[in-house]
Amino acid sequence: MAEILPIRLYGDPVLKKKALPVQDFSGIPQLADNMLETMFEARGVGLAAPQVGVSQRLFVAAEYLDDDEEEGPEADLKTRVKQLYVMVNPVITYRAGQQSILEGCLSLPGLYAEGAQRDLQVRVEYQDEHGQKKVLEAEGYLAVVMQHEIDHLDGILFFQRMSFADRQKFLEEHREDLAEFQRQAKAFLREAKP
């Protein structure tokens, strides 16, 4: 049975660390299930292991079916899944083109911005949750999701991919929100200590 994990917020040191490669796959299927459940609960399209406090090179993501009907906050995202991804030890081996689209992050809930420079097409070599080698070619929005999640594994948040001016504007506009996330992250870490 999958469980919902607490999502670490901006200000948590685990989000700044470079995650370690996965070598032991024995617990990965259960961790991936928990991460997918957490991602659906948070209404996200991707979630990296550091975002749930696990400093390993693993992320999950979902491609959803386009749905013109308004989805309420209660709508079950699982019913709209087109494809699920569990990507362990991912490496981008090909990049092409440039794009910038609106991005958000489950570790910065409610904050969105455009301006992060992303590749239009990527090829990602990775292992699945059982250690089998795979390759994914992605473009457009899915390529952005892959790059966003791989950045998490390197301790990079999406606004760090913006130009200096755009990044400064984002930090200034959201100063109060970011300070609140940092307060919440510190409180969580205090409570989590034995």
C-alpha cells in the first residue's frame, strides 16, 4: 500500500544537495509507489526523491490526457494518466532547441514563472525501478518535466535556470512566500529530529 510522504519545501537543505546514484534497487519500487501517490495527492506532474527527503537519483512523472472539461480540486488525476515514468539514475544524452514555458514546483507550492531556459528536445537514458536500462525521447512540455526533475537531483530549482534579471524579479516578487516556505522547512526539520 502506497503512502503519502511529506514534500520538502524551499529552504530544506536536501533540495540543495546533489543526490547519490541508486545502486541498491530493492526498495525502489515501494519508494516509487509512495512518490507517485504523493505526486497525485499534490496534483503534480513530477516529483524527485530529494523532494521527499531521499537524496537518491530517482524521480517519478506523469503525462496526463488532455481534458477540456474543468477539473475540480477533487478530480482524481490517476484517471487522466496517459503514461507514468519512474526514472532512476537519469542522464540527458541529447539536447536540441530552446523553449521557456510556465513552470511551478511542488517544493514552491503556488508559485509559477516563465523564463527558465529549457531544451525543446531531450533524450534521457535511465533505469526503471527494477534496474532495467531504458531510453526516452521527449519534446515540448514532457522535455521540460524531465529537465526540471533531473535538476532536482542536482540540487537546482527551476528559478535558478532563469536569467539573472528574471531570477531577481522572481525572488523579489515572491520574497514573503519564500520566507514562509523557509520557516515551514525549518519547523519540519526541528520536529523530525529524534
